[in-house]
Amino acid sequence: MADKNQIFSKPLPEILDDIQLAAADARQAAEEARSAGKKAAEEVMKRLRKVFMKMAKDITEALDEPKP
């Protein structure tokens, strides 16, 4: 059985160290993904704000135009 899976040949403290390293890597990846998502959301909000400001300006100008 030990030949089929090398995990059986490792001592338990070494296995636990591997698990801790993998967990730390997963936490780091999750933090990076969260940060990237936050930055992307901020960029989308900037673009939406720009579009809405343009729409508000266009509406205001249209309302200020004299009626024939």
C-alpha cells in the first residue's frame, strides 16, 4: 500500500506542515482574488458614475432648451 501513495511514507509532522503550507497558499490566493474583485468593482462604479453624469448633463441640457 505504501508503494501506491507516497503520503504513507511521510512522517505525520511533515504531512501537517504540507497541509499548513497549502492552507496558507489558499488564504493568500483568496485574499488576492478578493482584492482583484474589489478593484474591478471600483472600476465598474467609476464607469457607471461617468455614464450617469453624462446622462444627467444631457437631460439637463434638453430640459433647458426652449420649446418651439
